[in-house]
Amino acid sequence: MGIAFGSINSGLPKDIVKQIVEAEKLPLKKMEVRKGKIENKKALLNDLWERVKKLEGSVYANKGARSFREFNVNISGDGIAASVDKNVAEPGTYQIEVLQLAQKSSAISNGVEDKDKTYVGVGYLQYELPDGTSKEIYIDEDHATLEGIAKLINKDSNNGMHANVVNSGDGTDEPWKIIITLDETGDGQRATFPNLYLVDGEVDIWFDGEREAQDAKIKLDGFEIELPSNKTTELIPGVTLDLKRAKKGDELTLEITEDTAKMADKIDDMVNNINEVIAFIKEQNNLDESSDTSQTLGGDITLQTLESRLRSTVFANVTTEFGSVRIGDLGLQFQRDGMLKLDKEKFQAKLDENIELVNQVVNGRYSVENGKIDGFVDNLERLVRDATKRPGGILSSRRDGLDSKIRQIDRRIESAERRIKRKEENLKGKFARLEETISRIKTQGSGLAGLQGGGFNPVQQLG
């Protein structure tokens, strides 16, 4: 139960302690306001940080000539599919004829009436893998159907084969058959197919037909080559070929070319990320007489430094084998509003005209005399790294500084709150004792007045 001060006894305001404590808290409120403004600055700085980190992602997506490059893959027919690893592949044209697809060893059984109900007997299935390993699968009563045998084969992922139960659709009373297929293709994967040793079955079961494994055969630029699989990465460096259909005499053309349109798009995406940073700086620096720079980043030296570095990066010359060139010479320019714009048509035309020149402007080059000569992306990477590195980065140092100020204010607030709490407790104690003393004096005065016939008031006498 709280203590109420101020009454008939003391003559003081009833909420005197509350009033004193509220007056003591006025500096706290000012500190909270100041802290809120610093937190607003930090939130804005975090926004800028995220924009710079997004720019960093696009920088790394284009860092190095291989990362920057993109390829088109054109195939004159549908007999093959192809994909490229741009870190390995080179432009080129190839003639490919698919003579034969690789296939797996497989076998099919005779038919039975029902895949789940026809009891084929218990025993075991014995087979030999291409490497000479012999294996056995035991068939118990719970699996003595075609479906049961298939489940036993398929549940062991290490047995080198798999099984499917199919309806042959041959119109007979015994349409259900089991097909067992080895997992790998090629001449080296030819297998001796399983022997079935089953007893007490309702019907006999055996393998009615087999297909041997074989290599794929293709002609590459007129020369025949055998492959163990229908998918290969070994024929053309950096190219994965997937054979889809064999047709002798049908020669296909595989053409790998530089995708300059996509390369221009990648630089345009990076420019958009740069513009997000510039737009933030412009918005913060858009000041007038009503601007409150105590809680924004308007005019902040951090923004000025970052903007200056961005402009220097765009205007920097790159020493190429073809002379000194700026990224602006390829179509990247500042507009009147301060934003960057890439002329994609001009940039793509420069790529089509001399892709090596553009590569060197974007990513620099290595020189025997001078080592690595930085390009546009290298300069951007350095800018981003210098902004976000810890310690000492432009943005990280500013953010650490704001965090330090917030912690200092928090400590001052905590200290002031402890001091005010102690003062409040002391005041409550003092006023409680005052109330008690005055109450006691009044009681004594009343007693004396009673003895003397009334009229004596010791409190008035004290006055």
C-alpha cells in the first residue's frame, strides 16, 4: 500500500513526492529524446549498409572475366541437349551425329495373372554384377509375388539394379511381368542376369527376354567416339552433352557464342544497385530550413565520402592493351539528376566489336611488368570493402560511433534512474517521519488541551 503525503497534518500537497520525482526525471526525458534521434540515424545508416551490401553481391557476380562472361548455346536439332560451365567453356562450333544411345542391361520375366496375388514361391534370386561380385536376395512367403520381389530388390540401394512390375498389355490372362534393370549403362556394365530358385509356387517364373548394355556412339566433327553414358562432360571442355535420340546421318550443329545481351544486362543490374546508394545519399542531402539533421544523415561526412568515392570509380581510367579507357566510354554516364545510366545498346555494341577490350575495362587485366591492373569492378569492390570492413570502414566506423553514443546514453539513464529511485525512497521516508511527528504533536496537544479545559493548540503555539 503506497504512502500518501500532504494532509491536514502537514499542510503539504498530497502528491509532493511525485511532483519532486517528476521534476528530477525531466533530464531523463531529454536523454531519451536524444537517444531516439541517434537511433533514427542508425536506422538510416543500416538502410544504406544494406544497399551497399546488395551492391557488393552484384560486384562479386561480375568479378573476373569468367564470372562476367555469359554464353548462348544453339543446337540445330533436338537429338542432343547441352549446357556450359562458363568458367571453362570457350566459344566454338561443333558437328555432332548421334549413332547409338547407351543402354543398360535388362531382362523381363514371363507373365503371371496377378502382380500381388499370384504366388510364385519362396527361395532366392542370385545374380552377378559386371565387376564379378555375386549377390543373393532371399524371397520369403511375405514377398513371394512379383510385387514382393520388386520391393526386395528396390529397398537395397547398393545392389546395383532396380525392378519394375508392369502390365504388358498383350491381351493374355497372364499380363504381369517383372523387369530388372542394372543402374549403369555402357559395354562395361554388361551383366549376367539373375537366376531364380523358387519352390512351391503356383506358377513357374523365368526370364523371357534380355537386352545387353551398350556404349553410346557419336561422331564429333566427323570422328566416331564411344561413350559409356548418354551424358558426358569429357568431349568438349566446359560443355555437358546429353544425348536424347540416335539417328544415323542426322548431323547436328552445336554453336557456343558469347551472350553479349546478357552481359550488358548484368552490368545494368549493377548500375541499378549503385543508383540505390546514390538515391539514398540524394534523399538525405535534400535539405531545407525545416530539415532536422539531428536525426537524419543530411550533410554527414560519411555520405559525402561515399559519394565522392563512387564518382571517382566511375570516372577512373583503366589501362587496357588497347589504351586508356573509362567505363563511361562504353556507355555508362551520370545524368543531370545525379543518377547513373547505362546505354545498353552502346555497351552491347562495344562487346560485339571488341569483347576483350570491354572485359579489361570491367575486370582489368594482368601485366607482366605491372601485375594486376584494376578495372571498374575491382575499384567498386575496393570501395565496398573499404565501406564495410571492420574495423576502420567508412560505414562500419560510423555505425560503431552511433552504437557507442547509444550505450553512453543508456548508462547515463540507468545511473540517473538509480539516483532518482534512491531519492524517491529517501523523500518517502522523510515525509513519513514528518507526518508521524506532526501527528504525535497534535495528539499531545489535544491531551494538554483536555487537561486545561480545551483551547490550547500546541501546533498553533509552534507557529
